[in-house]
Amino acid sequence: MKKYIVFVLIIILVSCQSDKVSEMSTTVIQIGDRSEKGDLNEIASDIRLISLSLPDNVLFGNISSVKSSDGFLYLLDNTQTQTITVINPEGKYIRHLNEKGDSPQKYDVIHDFSIDRFNNELIVYDRNSSEFFFFDLNTFAFKRSSRISKNYVSFEVLNSDLLLTISDTKNQENEFFGVEVVDRNTFSQVDSPLRGLSNITIQASESISLYRSDDNKLYYYPPFVYTDVYQVSSNGFQSMLSVDFGSNKMEAELWDQRGGDFMKHLSKENKSTAAHYFIFEDDKVSFWYMKGSFRTRSLVKYNLDLSESTVYETLSYSALKEKLPPPSGVFTNRYIHLIYPDQIDYTFLDGNLDIQTNFKKEDIARIVESENPLILSYGLKLN
């Protein structure tokens, strides 16, 4: 199937109450004008390129995001097939959610999804119908659905009873509801310390502003002039750090402008915004951010002790014919990229590259014919 990338820009302005945010850290990461072209061979370790072993009836259009839970990867295609496919780290097929349709138990579009480890459910949000669908996590059997009166940009499971939601529906005062905590059964709003975080301009590039790590920590990093990073719990938001894009930042007034002007400044002036996919390891942190367009990402490695950063505007890799595409997610402190068969230089199989694979030369024809993406994953050398 052809590969398409669709980015949705939704800008939300909400009012301010910063006293509910726990100021546990005042670390500001400065992103200056200096950047370099990086080589994945030099900055990454334990590089793996995994071919997917899928049934013939499981197809992808484009994998828009990857989430993980209990050692499995969940691949979302919400541009064409509207499916979620589960694989293990070796690329073996586990199960497949494909419930697009018109009946009461079917969704139309998967705008976002969350893996509910507390209740052993997969929760799917269909923005077209303003409806949540709940499926058994082990079988993907339908359990129930709930139609709601608001639209959501993104959501995540907060605990066994509550969801953290970001709504771009307006209230009676003509203000966006923004960040809310709702009961997962009734979807009624719950009084919570999390309601105190406001004055956030939320840019909804799919679901990258909410992220649950493999150790079950929930992070929220809404982009604005700066990207502020919070760890989220039922007790509130804990401020961790802030990313300052310096002279390349998108000024506050641009966030009031929908669509054209915002995009013009982002692309023609090569501006930066939306830091995401943070990995925290001891005194090191790495993340990606948008630079110049919603299809272009740059990587940052930062040493918290030394207050030193390295910015890679682009990354190349010997096994690829072109530069590394943007990441699709994080799995066990490893970045995940979806690589399509026609992007690969298969001469690396001659043994001139330090990389782990689950396929050999004789498998190339099968991989190319399938058109299914391969998973490139790696850890960063954060020294």
C-alpha cells in the first residue's frame, strides 16, 4: 500500500493557574543555532533492524505511532487501514484490531488509543463519532463503547478509574476545556489537582504530547514557545524541565494564528517547536523536536550535570539509502523508526555493518514484495 503521512494541527489556548504545578526542577535546556549532521553508527548502540512476520490479511498504510506495554509493541495505522497491530520485539505477530465499520460496536477512525494496564483493556477514541471503544487487551474482543459530548485532542489512562484528557471543545465562556480528568465509565469531569495546569497552548500532532513509559510513568509535554515537560500522577503535575529553542522558537503571537501563518513561519523561517519522545537515563536526557516542518525532526542529547547539549539536525545510517526518518515511538529506552523496504540498502547484509537482524539475503525479495515496514531500534550512547 502507498505510504502517506498526515499531521493534524490543532491549537488550543487556555488560561493560567500555575500554582498547581510542583516546581521540582528548574532545568532549562537551551537549543542554540549550532547543530550537526549525525551518523547513527557513531552515536547509537545495539542497532536492530527487524522484519515483521505478519499474516497475509494484515496490511499497513502508514504507521503513525507506536506504543508499548508488557514487552509488546502496538502499531497504529490511522491514515488508511484504521488498525492496531501488536507484535513482539522480534517482529512476530501477536494480534490485530480491525473493527472499522458502521455497526454500534465499530469505529470509523482511530484518532488516539491507550493501553489500560490497570483494567487490562485497549481504549480507542474515534473523534469522528466522539466515541470511546473498550476492548479486552488480550483478545481485542469488544466490551463496550461510550459516546461523549466533547472532542478530544489526546488522552491517556491516569489510573484504574480516571483518564487524563485534552479537549478542544469550548465551554459556555467560549474557552477550551483543555486539560481535564474524567471518570473512565461516566466521562464526567472529576475535581483533581491536574485541573490546575493551564496557560498551555496545546499543539496536537497526533498523540506525541502525552506519553506513558515502559515503567508506567506518564509524561505530558505540550508545545508552545517553550516545551515544558511534566510527569503526571493523580497528585498533580511535577515540572521536570523546559526546552528553550532560542532564536528559532515560535513566538507566542504565532500560536494565535491558525493554519497558514503558523505553518509559513515554521517552514520558511525554519522555526522549532514540539519537543517529544523524551528518554531519561541517570543524568542524561534525549529527545526529538520539530524543525522547519511537521515531517522534519532533530535529535538532542543533553547532559544534565554538565548542562551540555548536542543537536543533530539530521541522522544518516549506512543501511539506509536516505536520512533517518522521524521516530514513531519509544520502547525500553530505545527509539523506534519504521523503515520501508525501498529505503534500505541491503548490501549491509554482506557483513560490513554492526547490526542485528532477523532476516538474511534470501529473505530480501519477500520483504520487498510485502511492502510492510521494518522496525529499526537502537539505544543512544549518552556519554
